[in-house]
Amino acid sequence: MGKFLILLGVVIAVVGLVLVYAPGLLSWFGKLPGDLRWQNEKGGVFFPITSMIIVSVVLTVIMNLIGRH
């Protein structure tokens, strides 16, 4: 559990650095085909379906690589 928390902290720090110093690297996130967006004059709804599938696949691969000894 300790290794996982350290890794999670490092990942959060790296994502934070990317967002601060290179925001263009993640500009594609949420704008993929399959990310649903409905807007009208009163508000809007956003469902990032495709982006979350990509995040899920990447995290699954990372966790499987870390979990194997």
C-alpha cells in the first residue's frame, strides 16, 4: 500500500507540472470523438466517455505492470 501511495503522489505531481508548464500536452483530453457535450442557453452537460476509456486502459496497464513481480 505504501508503494502505491508513493507512486500515486509522483503521478499527481507529474500531471500537475505538465498542467502548469506545458498545458498544450493535454489539450486533446475531453475533445475526442465520443466525448459527448450538450449545451443550451441555461447550461450544459459533458460526458467524456472516450477520454475515460483511454484513462482506464492506461491505468489498467500500469497497475498490471506494477502488480507483477
